[in-house]
Amino acid sequence: MHTIKKSIRPLFTAFFLAFLFLTQSSSYGQSNSAEIENIGSKPVYTSLSKALRNADKVYKLNLSNKELKEFPLEILKLKELRYLSLDSNQLSNIPPQINELQKLKYLSLSHNNIQELPSTIGDLIELRFLYLDYNKISVLPSGFFKLAQLEELFINNNNLVEIPAGIKVLKELESLIASNNQFEKIPDEIGYLYDLKKIYFSNNHIKELPEHFYELTNLKSLFLSGNDLLQIDSGINKLTKLEIVALEDNKLKSLPPEIGELYELQNLYIDQNQFDSLPIEIGNLFKLKTLYIGNNPAKEIPTYYNRLSNLQLLDIKNLSFQSFPQVLYDLQNNGTKITGLTTKELYQAKLLLSQARNKKLTGNTTEAIIKYEELIRLDTNNVSAMSELASILVDISEFDKAAAICKRALSKNASQKTLDEIRTTYSNSINRTSKYDLVLNSYESKIKAEPTNVVPYFELGKFYFDQKKYEEAQQSFLQALKIDPSHADSHFYLAVIFLVLDREDLFIFSSLRLFALNPASKKTKTTFPFLLKKMRMKSGFENKRGTTSYFDSYIIRNENNEIVYKSDYPQADLLAAMISDLTRSDLFKNDSSKTDPEIKKAIESALNKNASNVEIFESELSKICKKNTNEIKQEEKVFWDYYLPYYSNLIENGHLETFSNTINNIRGNDQNNAKWLKTNSDKVEKFNVWNKNYKWIK
């Protein structure tokens, strides 16, 4: 049993003692409210004889661990009783007269020998918390299901052979703890319990989940360990609030891809099943902290799991690998603790890094390089080792080797700070050799030989970009676009440069041009979240099930999957996007007083009616295009003169709505955009004709 699954009874008991009797019940009049609020300060009686002396003032009675063999009928005289605990005695039955305790809210009968409950227990209509765990109960009486106010029910560790369909009336139930019983199925009627947050059904004989189980959309904890489950249906993605799912020790051979849509999940246990291959979609669960996947026949771990940046513990006991998974190095380098692993390989990697650094510190450069190279062969994604090795190579004038290592490192996933350090090393390695001049001369020769060919201009711009010489790169990309305005890669790199330099409007211009030219590319997909943020558009999007999701990454990649730009604060960007969607107040900029009155009115209208992304897009783009170009910085003017006429002309010719729907359709999950484009195919065609015939500035 995993640590997180230890008994939760003490937590509930402590909580209820503090909370229950401070809450005013609707069944009492206003005149009693002061008394009810004061119940929390009332004493807990642990002696029945003392309680009987003050019978009309006793609210809480705890007779646990008293070696009681029978229920003391004198308790029934305590008509004001709200809390009753008879835990850890030797009770074998509960008298029908228990229904006389009409004000009872909390009843705990755990750890006894109770075999049967009286039907009259259902008459305790004020009861909210009922604990019957660790008894010998095999059947819940029909009267039980009159407890309509029940919020917490513990019936674990009994002999229950079924959960009756009548449970559907317990509409207030939030926690249903029924582990360690004998039932084989869950009634479909459980789907009516919409307020359920916790379900513990571990160690029963459940073979499948009923159809309406997936309607429990408020579930946060789901424990189904130690059953006979053969499959989990795709409807699991409806349970978007789940934070912990325990499915270990079942007969599962696969999980549906929709498991990757449980974006709030923090703990997942799928060990001791029959997975031949592990679900790759688990790599989408970015909040995951604990993952147990051991004791399965799977022979490898998906590399995609290296995206689990918040993973603290990974258990892989008794997994047999065909080859040692690179992903384990990646996760360990990210701080994940890995248990159940023969740590020979990981220990070797740590040892090599330590040895390499020691050799470097003691000035033994040759041996340090050998250790770094050995480490990189073993741990092929160790960007830190690559960066350190490249730095040594520059120091000893091995510039070509340093540049090669840097190029390799830049294709890996690393922090923006690390990538910037590598780019600096790369630039130094290039600049300190004749290669820089050779490369530059090579591109210039190609340009001179083929002045109308876009490729050498683009390659020269990319060369400057890699060395962070952004001004030179801009000019080269602009020259490429003057030859071929539809050269998407040049628009892409200009967009990244403008993002780096915080030239917001130019980033919008260039990225929109890229999106229109190449809507399905990796470059477009990874740049799109930044556009939403810069244009004050809503970043959240609904999936097919109506659940709102957000882009999990603020990393821009090229078609080779190399990282071109990474936000320094991706979590802050994500939080800002969520807050923005809630408030929409960021539709107004600091210079809103200078905004054209018509545009300002449009923005105010959009704000007031919770505008769609199409409406926000139209307002924002119109506002940018109506800016006073006399106020534009001189170094930006050449790009404004290139991009602005296109978008202004687009608006003037009535294509803004078409363009907006086209751009917003990139996400591919908004049926309104797709429907609009299909319904207005004539407008789309007119836009395409205009776009094709537009004359760009040479």
C-alpha cells in the first residue's frame, strides 16, 4: 500500500470535530443560532454517567475503547446529542431505538463486530457523517437510504456483497469509502451523486465501471486498486478535477488516450497490471508529482515522459528494459527520485559528471574532456555536460568541436538561461576562428551569384540569428522576403526576433503572416500561444468534452523540433493567460487614452459582452493598424513600412472577419470558426484571391 493511501479517518475526525458543530443547521430557528455556533466550545464527554447528569446539555459523547459489548440504551436520553463515537468496542448490534437521537450529525461505530444495521438508522435525517468501517456488515438496509443529508460515508473493511442502487438518493454525499469489501460491481445509479469528491473502492472484485460512473465530474480522488478491472473507458476524460487515481493491482492491458486530458492529476498508480506498453499520453500530465508504473510487462518507458517537469517520484519496480531508457536520465537531471531501479547506469552518469568537473577544476583538461564525452555518450540529452564541455573546448581553442557540441545542445530541451549560455559559447567559438569569415564570405558569394534566390539570404539570416546578431539577421530575412513574400521561414525567424526584442506589434505582424502561409506547421503551433497573449485574446480553449484547457508550454520550436525560443517564466505566462481570460481587463493598454474612439468603443463592447476571440482579434488588429506611424521607432520603421500596408489593405477590403476566423481556426477545436469558414466559402475565396494578388513592397 502506498504511503498516500493510509487511513484518512483521523483527518476526517479532526476536521469534523472542529467544523461540524460550528455550522448552523437549517432545521433550527434563528433563536438557536447562537447556541449552535457555540457547540464547538462544548466539552466532549467520555463518561456516560457524567453525561447523564447533564443530559439536556450534552452535545458530544465519545465512548471509544470502553470494551462495550452492548449499545448502552441510556445514551438515548441525550436528546441534544450531535456527536457520538463508539469506536473500538465489541458491539455486535445497534438497537432500533437509535432513531431517537434525532439531532445526531456525526455517528462513528468503527472497529466493532456489528453484523447488521437497524433500518431505523435511516430516521436520523440530520446525520451528515457516518463511520461504519471495520465491522462485519454484509447488507445495508433499505431504510439506510433515507439519509439524504449524508456527506461522508465510511463502510470500508466490511463484508458487503453489493452497493444497492438506492445509494442514488444520497445526493449530498462527497466521500464514499468502501474499500476492502466483497462487491463485484458498482451500481450505475452512482452517477447521480454529482457532489462526490472521493471514492475509495479498492480491494473488491470490480470488473468494470458502469456507464454513468464518468458523470462524477467533481471527483478529485479515485481509488480502484486491487480489483479485477479489465479496462477504463474514454469517458475518463470527463473527470477533469481528478488529482489522484489509483488503479494498481488490476488486469488492465491499456488505458485510453484520454487519460492524458486529466490535467489536474498529481498522483497516478498503474503498477501491477498487464501493460505491454505504457500509455504515452501520461507525458501530457504536467502537474504529475507521483507516478507508479512498476510490475508491468512493459519493456520501455516512453521518451515523452521527460516532459513531466513536476514529477517528484517515479517508481519502476521490476520493469525489465531492453535498453536503458534515456528518459530516466532526463527525469533524474530534472530532480525526479526514481525508485525500484538498478541504479548502475544512473550512478555511472553521476560519477562521470563528478569526475569530469574534478578534472576540470584541477586543470587536467584532457581527462576532463574524456569524461565529458563518455558521459554524453551515456546520457545523450545532458545539456549541462554539453555546455561545460563546449566551454572547455573554447578555452583550449578547439573552436570547431565546441561549435559542433553547441549545435547539438541547442536541439535539446533546456532552460532559456542554459540555451543563452550555449548560444554565447557557440558565438565565441565561431567568432574566434577563420570559419566565421569563411561562412560569411560563402553566403555573400552565393548572394552575389544568385541575387534573386531567397535561400542564401535566409541562410545568412539564420547564421546571424544563431549568434544572436539580431539586427543583421533582420536585414537578411527582410531581403529574403522582398524576393519571396511567401517565404514562411523568414517570417518565422523575424517573429522570434521581435519576441526576443519585445517589439510586440511587429511580432504580431510577422507571426500572423507565418500562420496564414503555413497554419499546420510545428513553428505555427508553438508560436500560437504567444500570439494569443500579445493580442490579449483568450488562451483557454474547450476540448470536445467542453472542458477548458490551456497551452502547457511556452516554447517555440522549428520543424526539426529544435528549441528556438523559450519563455523564462512559462508558469507565469500560463497563470497570466488564465487571469486574463477571467478578467479580460488587459484589452486596455496603457495608451488607451490615445486610441481611436471607434476602436476604443469596439474594445469596450468586446469587454462588456465577453467577446469571442474573433471579436478581440479584430479589435486588436484594427487598433494596431491605426497607430500613429510617426511615433514608431526609426529602427522599426522599415518593418512597419513592409507589414503595415498589407494588414491595412486587408481591413480596407473587408477581409478582416475572414482573416480572423482563418487565424483562430489554427487551434482546430473551435467549431464556430470551422462552421463560419465553411458557411462563408465565398468570402474565403475572395480573400484568397486578394491575398494572391496583393503587391508587396520590393
